[in-house]
Amino acid sequence: MFSTSSSLNTHVRIHTGERPHECSICGKRFTASSNLYYHRMTHNKEKPHKCNHCERSFPTPGDLRAHSYSHTGNWPLKCPVCARGFCKPGAFYHHLEAHSVGTSIDSAFAVEGAPKYTCKLCLEHFSSMGDLHTHERSHSLINSTKNLLPWNLWFK
């Protein structure tokens, strides 16, 4: 679960939509200060995360990880029509729409290895029933710890 109340508060922001951390350069807002930290790196010319397979460098570890799939071919999401790989569900769904493959998210998640189980409370997807059950317990934890969180998170 969450090791600190701060971690829980940050997670709850995903569900409330609160984004208190704002980039002073472009105004984009984030739920966690660490996300803002990595975002700020995209404004810098510095790219400290270097690919082991080619000469490219990236501002954040996440950008490097996404790039690494292009070398391994082990994409987390693959198009069932053309086998093109994706690491971001949003781009994957958009691509599927271009093929006119199904109209539901569930049909997109029918791809082998993709998440198959959906939380009925927040619609987050999981690849195993166990992960879904662990996640569902987080909803009951949030409800049982409301008194630990700032009151304004519960009245938005």
C-alpha cells in the first residue's frame, strides 16, 4: 500500500484531479512534485539519461524507458492489425481507431499481454485479478483514512 500519508495524498490526487505543482515555464500542472521535477527537465537542453544501444539521450528516465522499447521490440501494447508497438495506452487507442478496430477500450485490451481487469470504481486497468484486488483495497483504505487527509480533497 502506501508507506506514508504523503504518498497516499499524492495518489488520491489522481482521483480528485488536484494538481498543485505548476511549471513556472509553461504552466502545466502535476499531482506530485517529482513529476514536476522530471517535466522541468524537458525544458532544459540537458539530457542526462543515455541509451545503451544508440547515441540518443533523454531528459527523463521515463523517456529513456519508452525509447528502449524501440530496440528490444518488447512493447507493452501491440496492435493486433499491424503489430506496431506502443508504450502509452492513449497512443495505442488512437492508433486502433485509425484501423477502426472495435469501439471499446475492452476490445483494445483484448491484445495478448495487455491488461484485462478493470476497477469498477475508477476504471483503471490491470493485467491480473490479484493486482485488481490489491488496487480495490486501496479504495477502501482511502475511505477508512479520510480523517488523515486534508478536508478539501473530499469536497471537490
